[in-house]
Amino acid sequence: MSTDSARSTASATPEPVLVRPCPRRHRPAAFELARPCCRAVEDIAHRTFSGDGKRRISLEILERNPLWANIGNTPVVPNDSGAVGGFRFDAEGGENVRISWPDGSLVTPRHFFVRGLAALVAYEMHLEHNEFEGGFIVHDLGAEVRLKAPSHEETLPGSEVLATFDGLLQRWR
């Protein structure tokens, strides 16, 4: 493929805005289609990680979320309680976080959890569907956020979840 045809393919593809890890371990077809656009790093907010440092990192391309236009317009007051709704977040030693709810709990690696919280707080929860190791899920619904664990699910005001996650970040960073 010539350079000119690569440029025309890139300009015909919608501008990717966010590159993030795919919770599934395969590379989505959207990545293959948008690959030439991914060279424009200054136009893309991205976050990537590999759990063991050895496996290939899969990426998802998200279109620009209209809610991003409001990021930073509302002040966030961190909630340092470590809890939101029926969920509680506690550090276990220096390496893990225990996420508890009325009927159970799970453990997830702290360094990955903190990285995920940092991205969610930076985008004020507006990153669609996010899965953490152990099965904890944060799903943006606009003004509300659904928190889900293997046996428990709650839909809460996004501002409350954001304040709690910001408080956890300030405590654990």
C-alpha cells in the first residue's frame, strides 16, 4: 500500500479518540480498520497495560463521548470513606484491594486497580464499560454508574462513585 493510499484510508476512518485495553483477549476488528489513525498519538488519549508483562495488549477504539465536553465543569469533592452504595474498597497489604459488598467480596491487584481508577477519575467515569481483575465492573450510564460484582449490582449517581474513586486515589497514590 502506498503512503498516499494509507493517508486517504486514515482520513476516511473516523478519528479515534480513546484507545483502551479490551477486556477480552482478542484484537477487535475496529482496531485493524483504524490502525493508521493510531499513529497520531497527540490526537488519542490512551491507556494500556499487560497483567504479566508478557502477553500482547489488545486495544479497543472508542468514538468521542459527548459527555467528555463537560469534564472539569463540576468540582469533585473526594469522599475518603472508601465506600459507595453497598460497595467497600480496602487495601490489603501493599499489593491488593478487597472489594466487599453485602454478600461477598473479591480481591484485585492494587496497582492495576489504582491505574483503572486514575483513568475513570480523569474521564469523570465516562469510559463506558470497564472490567477489573476478579470480576468487578464499572459501567458508565451517563449521569449514573453501574457497579457490578459477581453476586451484586448497584446503579448509583456517577458523582458519588467519582467522589469515592477520587478519595481512594488520593489515599493510595
